[in-house]
Amino acid sequence: PWLAYEYIDGGDLSGFLGKLGSMPIDRRGTLVLQIMRQLAGVIGRFHQLPQPIIHRDLKPANILLKKKENRWILRITDFGISHISAQQGIRQATISTPSVNLGQTYRGAHTPLYASPQQKRGLQPDPRDDIHAIGIITYQLLLGDIAAERPAGKWRKKLVEHQLSAE
């Protein structure tokens, strides 16, 4: 048995983030908008399936970049803890040990920096989990800083300090 994967030559979004910091501000804003529209569109399609798929661990390391002509194509990876996978894992585990409740374990798996408040509380998967992560990723891309945490308080001021326009 073997698996074949597409070769993605652009690396992941976390590596790309380092390059954004040195990019001219107007080009950075345009590129971030292009990337985030594409990411939101892909994730939105997953959410609209008859059986919605909620990724639950969106982060720059799980977003691969492939250069095609003069634009970037995104490949979302690591659906290992997605809502459908988690439900399947819970069913499999409880077949052999019915007294074990793994629901909280699977629902609690996440990368803390990108996890929504409800995900951190171990609540059922919800599209808001992925939308929250998209917001954090957008903020990090705009700042060109992979370590930037959830914006709070005067986040607009911080963006302006990084020479981004209010728009």
C-alpha cells in the first residue's frame, strides 16, 4: 500500500508569513486579501456540504501554497480532527469500550492560538470555530507576524501602526 500526494512547492502559510513582513504595505494588503478570500471560499464550501465538514484546526501550518502562473492556490491539509473524523473516531472507540466517553477529548483537540472560545470550552464543533481561526490568520498576515495573538482592544490602531490603511 502507498499514498500519492501532490507536490506543493510553495511551502505553508507560516513560512510565507515571514516574507510578508518585508513586503511593501500596499502589496501585502492586496495579497492578504487575495489569500483570505480564497481560504474563506474553500472553507465555506466545506461548511455548505450536505454533511458539513468543520476543520477545527485551521492554522498557517495547515495551509499549503502552490504558485500557479501569477497567483497562489491554497491547499488545506490536516483534517485529522475535523468534525466528521472526530465523530467516526468516537463511534469506533465506543464500540469496544462503551463506557468511555471520548466526545470531550475529540472536541477539545485544537491549537489554542487559533481555537474559538466555544472550542476551548469543549463544545460541539461549529462553523464559527473555523471562522474564528480565519480571523486570527488574517490578523497575523496583515501584521506579518506569526506570533500575533487574537486581536483585542485597540487592534485597529495596531494595524494602522503597521502602516495599513483603515480600509
